[in-house]
Amino acid sequence: MNRALSALLLGLAALLAACSAPPEGKGGSGKGPMVLAAASLQESLEAVADEWASQGHARPVLSFAGSSALARQVEQGAPGDLFLSADEEWMDELEARGLLRPGTRATLLGNTLVLVAPALSKVAVSFADPAGFSAALGKGPLAMADPDAVPAGKYGKAALEKLGLWASVRSKVASAENVRAALALVESGEAPLGVVYATDAKASAKVRVVATFPEGSHPPILYPVAVLKGSTHADAAGFRAFLAGSEARAVFARYGFTAPE
């Protein structure tokens, strides 16, 4: 093979490789922005990320955990481009510390708090009947995300206090690191009842909703998003705008999320 033909073939190979390469993200790695998101968003945000990627963008890198754990990671300097919290308080803390990019914070979604039992359980619960609730729980445990730190647990504690039930159940609470871990305790039958979001219950065939907490029994469940101040990813602002757009909202609605009040 002569040198001219070899050079031509090498050039064609390089051109084909460039055409087939994924879109470049930060540092030319081909990765999209890193999104630190509340555990309750797992299925819905994966679907939104797929929709974004289908439009020719590098798919975001998604990291799910309790909002409290993610906020602490940001405070400690962990890398990330966007933060999507399950409550306003953890976003407030990062904003107060100057860790958000100014002008990028927005409230995206709402949710509902429910009480779930294993799918095959026959229990019936009414919050208006404390004795019946106590009988359904028995010796427990009551599965909840950490009521002192994780949004779902804080909402749950506030609701149970408002309903006059917290004092009777606090010693029976199984405190989980996030709402999905609390859900797993009910799915496995380790807990007869659990406090989770309606979207978590919708995502699982292993539990059923036995009661819905009245809206006025806890603060509104809101999911704010913001670009982190340390982000340098070119797509961070674009994906944040996409999250607030009609296409993403339609996806979130399919998974049971509501529009924020």
C-alpha cells in the first residue's frame, strides 16, 4: 500500500471516529452535567435525562441520595453541576453559603405524602382513628427517612405531630438514610407501615397506599433546582432550563409529580 493511499485511509478513519463520538461535555469527556438529586426523583429524572440525550446532548450524570447528604457533599466541595432537592431548606442552606449560581434557582415540582403497607397487607388506616393506626402499626417499625434531616422524614414527622400521633410512634421509627431506603423496608416486609412520597408508592408494585396525609398537616412538598456555583459544564444552564420546560414537566407528571403551588 503506497503512502498516499495509507494517508487517505487514516484520514477517513479519523473522520468516521469523530462523527461517531458522543457529544463532548466538561473536559471533553463526553459526559453531561453531573446532577445531584433527591432519591425520590430516581425514575422520573432518569427518563428526563433520556429525553435530553435524545435531542443530541450528552446524557447527564445522575447521583441520587437524601437531599441532606447531597447538600453536605456540596458544602464539603464534592463535584457537581446541579442540585435538585426535595425541600427548600437544604437549598436555602447552600444559597446562604454562596454555593449556588445566582439567578438559577427555581421551584420545579410538588409531591404528596402517603402511608404505605406491603402490597399483600390487609391493614386499613385512618388518621382520624389513632387507636386503629396504632393497631395497624403494632410493634412496628414505622419506616421513615431520617426525620431530623431528610426532607421526607421531616415532612412525615411534622404531619404525625400535627395529627397527634408522633408521641406514640417515635420510639417505633426505623430511621432510613433516604426515602427509597424507607420504601425498601416496607417492600421487604421488614416494616408494616412506612411514610413515603406518593411518587415512591407509584414506582413500586410491592406496596400499596393505605392513607394520604392531609396537605395542611405538613409544609408544602417542593423540589427546587439550581446550578451550583462551582459548575463549569457548558450544558449545566441548558439542562436546568430543560428541567423547567414543558417537555420535562410532562415526564415528571407521568411519574406522579405535581406542579408547584
